[in-house]
Amino acid sequence: MPNIVILIPAHNEAASIGKVLRDIRRQVDHPVVVIDDASEDDTIAVARDAGAQVLPLAAHLGAWGAMQTGIRHALRQGYDYAVTMDADGQHQARYLSRLIEPVVLETADVTIGAYPSRGSQPRKLAWSVLRRLSGLKMEDITSGFRGYNRRAMALLAQRGATLLEYQDIGVLALLCRHNLRLLEVPVNMGPRHDGHSRVYRSWAMVAYYMAYSLILGASKRCRLTTVAPS
Amino acid sequence: MTDVNWISGSIGLGVAGLILYLVRRDHLHSRYAIWWISAAVAMGLLGLFPSLVDWIGNRLGVHYPPVIPLILGMAILVLKILLMDIERSRTEVKLNRLVQRVALLEARLEQQHKPKQ
């Protein structure tokens, strides 16, 4: 029985986290850890009631900061594999097994649940620019629905990865630089329960995200091609 | 020495005094005080003896010596701000790692205190 933990960063997700956790429970029996990114609502209580362990962050660290906390926890607790999911219901528990399987079977170090058909036309354009610039030749660079093995987790838990803000370009570039094998697993994604993205909340944030990602992509450029599914 | 010299010179010396006061009151880390005292002393010297600039300008062959402190000051400021942001990034890493570790410890404590089922 592989030693798998499911990591879910959450910031003010009290409305959706309960359902997400119940869906997971119906599909798999792995322990679930919710990393609470200094929520102001009842996220912690709802997550605990649904049977998850909660790592409460004392200050808001952002999506990646919370994710890294979960990864550090997984390493310390001796888990061999971790699956990361969003708390907003976009990522569906029924794909969990399909996502982690290639990592457990060692055909890949990291799997990415890819659903490139989501997103509006301008967003797709932005992604293709980022792909071209960063050298990361992948269908879906922003998906946070991923499976990691211990080697990948150890890399991502490093101090050098702490200042990243998002889990896309910077994380993938780091994995690529260390020649980890990445595999995209096609999945469907549901609508977010509250219906909007946290990264693309306003035009100012989109502009910041693009500028940030362009600089990061250019400075950490890495040629990556994903491994072919076996 | 003209009145203007005295005014600009005393601004520099005043800043130096202010910095010593801030260090004394623990508002400023002595490490940063080294930098600011040097800056204040330079301000004071150039204020009291503006002819220093002309002298340096002549030796370096600069036709309009007053630009020397301007350009030099600007360059040093940019460098200082860059160093500050590097330092800030480092501090941010430390702080974030600490917040993460506290969360890990809190979770472990909670696990230990949970009644065995």
C-alpha cells in the first residue's frame, strides 16, 4: 500500500472545503492535510469536522507558501507521495488515483492533471506566451492538481523555492532544472464553487501576474518536454 | 567660510547626531548606522568645504565639478536600495520558513494531545 498524502491549501474556502473533503473521502482512503493560509472564515473548523488534519499558518503566505508547508509536512511525516489539490472544487477526486498512479509506478516523478481547454481566449494567449518564453513545453502550466514523489518533494521543500508566489512557472522550472520526469495526465475540471479565480481577481493582479511570470520564466528558462504516457 | 557652508555643513553633522541618537535608543541597528554615519560625515564635509568638489573635479578633469556629488550620490543610492531589497528578500524567506515551521509544530502538538481512539 503506497504511502500517499493529499495536500490542500485553503484561504477562506469554508464554503467549498467541506464538499471537497467529502468527495475525496468517497474516492480514496489517504490522509488529507489542509493547509490553512490564515483564513478569516471557518475554513479550519469545517476542514477539521470533515476529518482533515489542519496546518494553521500564522500569516498569509499565498498559495505556493501554503503548498510548500504541506510538502514540508509530508516529508517530515515520511510520506512517499503527495497529491496537491485546490480547495475550490475545481479538481475532482475521481481523478486522484489516475493522477498518482504513474508516480507510484515510477514512470514519472511528477504528474500534472492537465485540462488545457479551460480558460478564456486571452488567458490561453497569455499561457502560450509564457510557455514559449519559459521553454516549458506543456499543455497546462498552471494546474495545481499534481502528484509528486519524494524526490520532487525534497526539491520543492528547499529554501530556494520559498520565495515563489505561484506554483506554475517557478515550480516547473525548478523541477525541469533538476531533470525530473514530468507527465501530464488529462483530466476534467469542474467549475469553481465560488466561480472566480484567485490569481486573476482584477486587472491589476493579472498585470502583476503576467509581469512576475514573464520575468521568472525568462530568468529561469529551462527546456522541458514531458515524458510520453506509457 | 560663507554662511551657506555653515548651513549645509551643520545639516550633515545634524544627521550624524540624529543617527547616533537612533542607535542609542535602539531604533536603528548599529550595522546600518555605519552606513548612515559615513553618509552624514560625507554630507558634512562637502557642506563645510565645497571646494573639495572643485579640487576633485580638477584632478579628474571634470569640467563642471558640481555634478560629481550628484551622480555619485545617485549611484550610491541606487546601489543601497538594491542591497535593501536583497536583504528584504532574505528576511522574507526567513519569516516564511518560520511561519511554516510554526504551523508544522502546531499540527504535531495537536496530534500528540489528541485523545487516543
